[in-house]
Amino acid sequence: MEPRDIAYAGLGYVGIDAVDPVAWRDFATQVCGLMPANGFPGARKGGAVSIDIEAGGIAPDGTAFLKMDDHQWRLAVHPSKQPGLRYFGLELRDVPEVARASECIAARGADIRAGSDDERAARGVEALSVLSDSAGHRVELFAGPIRDRGFLSPSGAEFKTGGLGVGHIVLYVPDVESALVFYRETLGFERSDYMTFGPGGMGIHFLRCTKRHHSVALLQVGDIAGVQHLMFENTSLDDVGRALDRALSREIPITSFLGRHRNDQTVSFYMQGPSGFDVEIGWDGLIIGDDWVENEFAGGGDEWGHHGLDAAALQPKV
């Protein structure tokens, strides 16, 4: 088995650290359109999955769990004195695929291990493997997530997930070349396209593991690591516009107004989330066919709009 043969189902979940998970819960539900989880992953009582709708998505340890489809949760916000990215999970086709992929990745020299019983319970999955990328981000491969259905957005929004996963994540990396080796040669991602906008490797590379144009992007702007932005994809342009209205009415800082990207054709806007990094809400992202050839883009990254999205905007805000 080669890394490119690993059967991914996209970005499955993201876990972040935040000073105020309740503020994140309110932002995610009232602005983005996510829903508080109906229950929480973790140790089970009497073998039953935890259901606690009245908790409003806040677990006993203070973590906020949010859902956007029939998965039990897609975004976890853990209480912490220091905000940042704690982990992200890449979903695989099924439980046996996790073992096959882990063996393949280990053969490439990566330090990958099976998740413990406690770690699997904490994510609510049947199978879990854990490793770190070249920048130190914790990457988890998983399969068999709990599905509890019952998704109903407070704003009526719908999200494009399924076999494409949860939108995408853009990561700061201090050395993009080593990160590209990890994601392409070890994990088996393919590059859809890239842009270079400075010396010493400064640029952004868009990587896919499903037919979604990219699930992970690697951004080098300096000697930093972490998350630059998360993107959630709606199923209609109206959902994006309504999210923008909600953000404006709550005086959420808009870092880039509505526009369409050149590369993945997404119509979107960017706003500053409670932890400082951006959240992108978009629609109409490109689906890649088998005949796709990667491109280098130059002369700007947008067909129109996205005013404010420039090199300065890509710098970390915290």
C-alpha cells in the first residue's frame, strides 16, 4: 500500500484551545450556524452514549462541542489559558483502513502510534492513530465516529460535509518544504495548486485528500506554527450571506468581505473568531476530477472581492 492509496474522508474534526469556550460556542452557533452537541464523547455510563441536550454543548470539563451534521461533534473548544490548535482529525473510510494506513505511514519513517482507550473515548471513535507533522501539529487518523443525527442549525444553515469532510484548515508552518514532504509523501495528500508571494519559501500550498479542492493548506510567512483559519462550507449562497449579516449585526470583525477565490472558486468571507484566528464561511468550492493538474497561481488569489485579504492579513493576529 502506498500513501496515495489511503482512503480518506476528509478533515473529520478539529480541536482548539480557548480562554472562553462558551464565547466560542455562542459565536459558532449564533454566527456560523453550528449547533451545540447533543452529548459528549468520553467514558460511557452503562455502555450508553452520553446525551445531555440541556447542557448546551458544554461538557463537564468545560469543553464546548459543536456539530454541523450527523456526526456527534465536529469542533471541540477546550478551556485553556493559551489559545491555539490542540489537534485535528483526518477521517478514514473504515476501521480496518486506520490500521492499514498506520502501517503504511510507519513504513515511511513517521512516529505513529495507536490511540489509547481513553483517547478513543475522548474523541468518540472506534479506531484512532496519532502522529505529529513536521511543524509539531498533532494529527489524528480515525474511523467509526459516533453519529447521533439530530442536526438542526439555529439559523437554518446547512453544511457540505459527508465524504468531503469539514471544510478545510490552513496551517502556519515554519518550513513549508518539510511540511510538504510530510503531507504528500507520508500521508499521501496531493497538491491542487500553490502560490508564492515572498522569499525563503513564503507562500501557500493547497492539499487535497478527497475530491474537495483542499482539506489542508500549508502557509509559510515566518517561523511560526498553528492555525491561520478554519473554513466551513455551506450548501447555498444565501447561507453565506445570512452568516455575513449575523456577523455584522454582532459587530464581529470582518477581515475579508465577500469574494470568489481563483483557485478553488469558493465564494466566501472571513471573520475573526474568538481566539484571534479567522473563520471562513463559504459556498461552491471546487470539486476536483481525476484529470486535475496542479497549478501555480500568480497576480492575486481572487476573481473578485475578498477586500482585505492580502499578505498582511495572513500574518498571525495572536
